[in-house]
Amino acid sequence: MSDAAPTLDPSTDVVTLTRQLVDIESVSFGEQRIADLVEAALAGRDHLQLERFGNTIVARTDLGHDERVILAGHLDTVPLNDNLPCRDDGEYLHGLGTSDMKGGDAVIIKLAVELTHPNRDLTYVLYDAEEVAAVHNGLGKLAAERPDLLEADFAILMESSRAEVEAGCQGTIRVEIRTVGERAHTARAWTGSNAIHAAAPILATLDTYRPRRPVIDGLEYHEGLNAVAITGGVAGNVVPDECVVTINYRFAPDRTEEEALDHLREVFPGHELTVTDSSPGALPGLDRPAAREFLSAVGMPVSPKFGWTDVARFSALGVPAVNYGPGDAEYAHKKDEKVLKSRIVACEQALRAWLTTDPPAGAGEEETR
């Protein structure tokens, strides 16, 4: 990395702005410098109300529109892997954060500065600590401390989606199932009880399980139930008295966390389940007027999001959300992380057109039912 002071110039084109953001190192818990520069880039704009919470920046318009949309992205990255500074090969930008998700952040900053009279009120959120434990997540802290700043009709999280729309997200729950036995010498195994063998019915259940594929808002979500770890054993000549099978259930967003756990109890009757991790899913909300108009404007096919993202935080607040960003999740966190420059431009142009074209008559009003 160069010792030269980093710069952030929102008047430049969105690809150059992406490159500037990438060259500002911002590994999780080290976002102060990038947050300072983003705040400076957005400060002093007559059309924006600016607030800062730690290393999370919130900028809002207040133009009296009937509808409000949130554009959000995280500023942090995973640790360096000899992949800074940014490199441009003509087609791609290469470097830490290019895909996840500084290309999306550049779009947000560019639009925040230049859309002085959007057709909807806008809230721009650039937050810290997404790549680490949820307790540190800047968006999560903002939702807990200032949920009023996240009130909106629709939200777009600019996570990596290859400039396509991925709606909602799956929930995830991880549980442990413990089987017990009695230790014995393996030469006299019949005097004990093998806890690992006792786990065989659990694995057989998983092997024959057929996951649901519910259709929500016209999108088919595909659930998954899998053993992700198994631990047990004492020594090479000892019958084990304990075995733990760790199971991950990826559930469609029409189920709550409680319903997901109840389902696991039905699948594994007679076993005690210990929950070690749980996060809710997010309904796509594609029936909302803002969502319909957004999809029409970008003209892209919509896919369900397989995996969990921060759209779930918006859903918990009653705000339908989609993932829409230039990055490609296939390249996220890799040493050769990269993003197509054309996708950064495409995202900016699509959002700019949607947010500056006069919305159809009646936009923002719920349909009569």
C-alpha cells in the first residue's frame, strides 16, 4: 500500500470512485478512516441530513415524498490477503472489497451526492462491522438504537448479486444433537454402549430428508438440512460415551425462527436440541408498490436469495428488502477478488433512472383489495 493520504472524490465516475474506496483499507474494526472520508464526501450537501453513529454514516433527504427508500452497504472487508492496492485490467477491478462490496458503496455515495431532487425520499446507510460477529454489526446497532432512521417503504442492500435482483433471504439455525453411551474397552465393547453408533439414526434421517421448496411472491426457495460437523471419541481403544452431531437448517422466509426450531423437533423426535446459532429470514415483499416499480425499472429477472444477508434486519423492522449490487459472491473473500466495471456502471444507471423518473400515478399507495 502507498503511504499517500487516501482520497475520495464523489465527483469522479463511479468506477474510479470504487477504486478510491478499495484503496482505503477498512478491515473490520478498522473502518474509522473510510468512515471519516465518506462523512466528509457527504457533508455540506444542502439536500442531505447527515448523522454518524460510530463508524456508520446515515444521510437522508427530507423532500416530503410519500415514499422512502433505503440504499445500504457495509464499509468493512475481511482481512488483507496481499490484494491491495486496487488493480484495473480494463474489464475488471481487482482487489480487496471490489466485489464485497465497495462497488455497491461507490454507487450509494455517487447517488447520494448527485440526486438532489429524487422522486422518492432516500436514506443512505454506509455501516461498519458486517464481516464479523453480528453483535458488532453497525446496521444492527442502528436498528436497535435508532430504528426511526430505518423507517422506509423499501430497502436495497447492495450486496453482491451480479447486478441482478435477489429477493429476501433464507433464515438459518444451527443445532447440536447429543447421543450418549457408556465407555468400555474396545476389546470388550459389549460391556459398553457406543454413542457414535447411536448417532446413526440421526444421519439416516438427514440422508432421507426432502427439503421444502415453497413459492413466495412467485419465487421458489429451496431449503436445506445438513449435518455440518460430528464430534466424538475418547481414544483408539475406548468405546465412546458421547457424540455430538451439528446440524444446519436453511429455512425459507415464510417460517420464523421459532417455527424452524419446531420443525427440527418434529424431524428429530425424542432428541434434545441445543441451539447454537439462529437468524431470521426475510420475506421478499415484491408485492409492495416500490418493489414492483424497482423491478420494472431495472428490467432484471428476480431470484430468491439462497443464504443470509442483512436484508433480514430490514425485514425485522417491517421493511421489505432485496439484494442488488454489482459484485459477484463467487469472488467475495478470495485473494483475487474482482468486480466487472460494467456491472458497477449498470447498477448506478439503473438506480439513477428509477430514482429520477416520475413514478406512475398512485405510486406509494397500497392497492385496493
